[in-house]
Amino acid sequence: MRAAVANRPDFRVLPLVTDHNRHFWTGGEHGELRFLRCTVCRHWIHPPQPICPACLGRTLAVEAASGRARVATFTVNHQRWIPGFEPPYLVAIVELPEQPGLRLTTNLVNCDVEDARIDMPVRVVFEQRDDVWIPLFEPDGAA
Amino acid sequence: MSERGAAISGIGQSAVGRRLGRDPVDLTLDAALAAIADAGLDRRDIDGLASYPGGWFGPRGFSGPSIPELQDMLRLDLSWFAGGPEAPGQLGSVIDAIAAVACGYANHVLCYRTVWESTAQGGGGRPGIGTAGGGGGSGFRASSIMEWTLPFGAASAAVWIALFAKRHMHEYGTTREQLAQIALNARRNAGRNPKAVYRDPMTLDDYLAARMISTPFCLYDCDVPVDGATAVVVSRADRARDLRKPRLRVEAVGTALRGRPSWDQFDDLTTMAMRDAGAMLWQRTDLRPRDVDVAELYDGFSFLAMSWLEALGFCGKGESGPFVAGGTRIALDGELPLNTHGGQLSAGRLHGYGFLHEACVQLWREGGDRQVAGDPKVAVAAAGGGPLGGCLLLVRD
């Protein structure tokens, strides 16, 4: 197996977990990439908000996405912005197949920086830290 | 009533440089008093104030004195004032002032922007946004937009915009050599601007040899933090007619943002808010891109100037790479002189206001060694990246 690029940096800034985003940041405990979804029109919602931006429905439910995605774009970061999060590492925007434009900024892991490609199929993996499961993405060999 | 009821009547700028060690209040006063004098006005004529992003906002060094502070120091009697970060880019504050004078709320609005990021950063490197220089075990937790970026080490607009540049390269075949032309052009022009901070000649080899920040951006794709304050006086067009200098009429503005106001959820990952602001500008005037004599377009990162070229219709969508290739078209003596002062890449990160200042310098033919030839009458100034974008078209009668 090749060396992971961003597999467990010494330090990550963690998100502030609230009642509004807990489903997203803790879904990894159950291996699930979770979003809010409108129970009326089935629109996926990200980041979390209390109203469906498509139909203005106010009844939303947490639902797991497949965890699969494609790399919409990526960058190899070489600058040390955060002590303990040492470069180089891959930052990507991935788009989920569940809905056009449903995207996450994330890290590509288990992928050499030279091997990252736009449109590459990837799948979610979670990195736990304290009370948070960070969704990262690795190449999806099965896709 | 429209933006044509407004004009720029004066400009001012403090000293600009790396680690000046000056009080940002002093820098602001230098710029403000210079702009008022440049317009041929007295402080008693100033009845409006506008600023971005509001007083002492954001990380240390990102902004200077508040509107109430400046009002009180100069004992101004104000009919109208506004300041804050929620605006269509850094020039949104100027565009607010344009609306205010066109509407008759005020006659002469002093608009200003102060940065002292270089002194604030001292000898250290440029910190990530929202990290407050912290790290390892500080207990800090990210919220708001940083919640979705900081956990992934995407702690700078360099990373966020690099993602767009990469997608642009993927879709349109844009190259690093083309991106480089924005930086090389800026450096060439900075060599003719005594106030620019980086004036030494730069070659394509220098550019390609520079260390990478976040691919495809190398060091020279990223602007340079400086200390400095810039001010402009926005006047009612009728009140600006008989002042010290020929008025620079506001022909059109662009402020639109039609996609999601987000760095990673915007509908098109090859452009940003400037797409909508640029389109709006041309909907508000009969002038066309070919009428523009000089373009001062935000280059906080090189790719943003490319995006503005496309957004403002100087070339087609995706065609900014070939447009700037070789650098002759955007040179001082080219068909569209771009960032004639050196931009933020080489003249320094005055954060949006520097472009408006330079557009006025050129229209008043005060550019000295960097003055474009002929008799430039139409200039565009644009600022912002990501969900921030605002632009102005100025005309000297």
C-alpha cells in the first residue's frame, strides 16, 4: 500500500458540533455520510439549514448518502497553514452522485499527490478525533 | 436616478509598504486628507463616510479605524454613512456611496480602506484564515464557513481559489505559463511605480522556479500583504463638475451574486461572483468592453484577474488563458493595459481599493512612468473573489 498523503496529521482544527450539524460530523461513528434531506421534495441540503432551499419545506430528516463521489477539483497544498497539519496534502471538492451540485470540501487520502485526477471516483472514509468523525475521501477502486 | 448621478472627485493614498510600523489610524488620516484635498474640498464639505469591512474587523491588520472613529477625529457632520463586510466585494462600500449621492442622501462621501497586515504579521509567515496563528491542541473549534474548510487544512483563500484555477485548467486547458502572465505583467508595471513594493524584474523562469503554495499557485500567484490606506471621494455628479479635477463619472456598476454565496457550493467551479457582477455592469451601459481603455482587475491571486477578464467580457468564457498568453495584449502598451500599477501581486495588497485608485490615476493621466499612452477616457475597476465581487466603469467626460 502506498503512503497516505493526509492520513492522520498530528492536528486538525475540529468543527464546533451543534444540534444543527451533529448528524454530519458524527455520522461516521456508524460509517455513514449524513445530510439533511427534505421529506417533501427529497432535496439534499448542505450545509445544514432549517428550511429546504428548493421547496421551502420545513420538515427535514437526516439521511445517509451512498458515500461515493467524484473529484470535481483538487489542489496539492504545500504551505504550512496550521502547525501540526503538515504539507503536502490534497484538498479536493468532491461532488456526490445523489444530487448535482451537492459538494464537500475534503482531503483525498490513500492517494499519492501525483495520482489525484479530476473526475476520479472516490468514497468516504472517516477519521475520528474526539467527538467528531471527519469525512475524507479515498480512491474508489471498485467504481 | 442611477449611478450616473455620481462621480469620483478625488483620491488619496498613504505610504504603502512592508512593515511600515505606522499606526493604521495615521495611515487612514493620510489617505483621507489627501483625497479631500485632491478633490479640492474642505472637510466641512464631506457629509458621508463609507468603508469596507468596518472598523478593526477580522484578523489583526485586516482593517483600520471605524467610521465613528474617523467621523469623530475629523468632526464631520454626516448625512449618510455605511460600513461593513457584507457587501459585493471590497468596492461594495464605494458602490454604496455612489447610490447614496445619486439618491441625494449626501453630496460628498469619503470612502476608505486601510490594511496593515504586513506589520501585523511581523517577521512571521502569512497565517491561515481563522487559525489565529494557533494550532496543536488550542481547543479552538471552527464554525460558520470555516467549519467546512479548516478541518481539512484549507485555511487560506489560496487553497480555495486554487481549486477553481485547477478546474479552469481542466475544462479549458489553461496553463501555468498563462497564469504567469498576470504576475509578470504586474511586475513589469510595478517597476514603473515608485510606490510598488516588489519592483525587481521577474522572468517566466523565476515564476516557474518559485515554491508552490497550493497547486497550481506558486508564491508569485499570491498577493503581498502590505500596510497602506486608500481613500476616494464619491460626489454627486452635479457637485463634482466644477471641482479641482475633471470629474470621473460613474457609468455603471456591477453588484450581482446569483449563485450560492459560497466558496465550494457555487454552481460553476470555473468562475465566481464576478460572473454575475460583470454581466450586470454591461447591462447598465451602452458602452462595450472594447470601449475600455484601461482595466484594473483584482489579482489577490493571479487567477482572479483571469476570471475578471472573462466575467467582464474582455474575452469569452474559458478564453482568458489564450487572451493573456505572451503578455502583449495586457501590457502597458497593449490593447487592454491591465493592472498598470502592479496590482496586488507586486504593488501590494491594498485590498480592492488600489484598483479603483489606479483607474482614477490613469484617467487623470497622473501615472507618470506607468501612464498608458493616448487619452484614456474609460476605465474599469473590479475587486473580489469567491462570493465577493463588485465592479465599476468610470468615464472621464
